[in-house]
Amino acid sequence: MSKIIFQAPPPRASAHEIALFSANVINQINQRLEEVRLRLRETQPVKVGSVTLGLYACGRGCLTCPHLKWSIWWAHRTVKANLFRAHPIQAPLRRLHSTGDFAAGAAETRRLVEEAQRLFKVRSELAKGIGIMRRALIRAADQSEEG
Ligand SMILES: [Zn+2]
């Protein structure tokens, strides 16, 4: 699979179709984010300065899981050895290297990071709508208990 081409739902799509459409888009986004995560390991050398993407579930049962967690590899000196350690970062685009060993994959790396950020934004927008649906369903269930 490659970059997702988003298609708008048909103009006269029913509520049922839109719900299915949303679920399908969310699945595609999640699959693509996993691909981007793996690909970022290939477009950069395995060394200090390499930016990695982690995907994690926050465990709060929220609708925007998995979240993106960006890190950068950093040299960590101990008494015994030089180790790599991943440091969390907030703005991955500002931390990308493009010279030396990084030059060959730099353009693709940048595109992948931008794509992941865009996909997360799209999915977060959809999650807002799904949150509204969830609350409506919970209210409906509450009311049916009362009635
Ligand atoms: Zn979450």
C-alpha cells in the first residue's frame, strides 16, 4: 500500500454508508501509519540523529489511539559504553537531518513525516464525529433504561 488517496463519500450517502465509510478510512489510516513507521527506519541511517515514529495506545479508551510518538536517537555515554537512546521530541520536521548518510533518504523521510502528521489530523477530525455518535448512543441507552 502507498499513500492514501482520500475520496469524499457519495453526495447522497446514507448515514449507514457514512459510518462505514468513516470506519474504512480510519482503518486505512492506521495501516498506513504502521507502514510509515516501518519505512522511516529504512529512509534514515541507523545512527544518532535518526527520527523514529512510535504508535501507542494511551490506554484511556480514547478515540484517537494510536497516538504518534516521535523520538530522535541520541548518543548516551555511560561508563561502560556508548549507547543509543531515543529521546522524545515534539516537532520532528525541525529535527530531520539531510546531509551525509542522511542525504539519500532525506526527501522521502520529510514526506513521510508530513504524511503521518496529516493522517493523524484527518483521523482526529473523524474521531470528533465518532465521539458525538458515541455520546448519542450512550444517552439513548440511558434513556431506554429509564423508560
Ligand atoms: Zn488514546
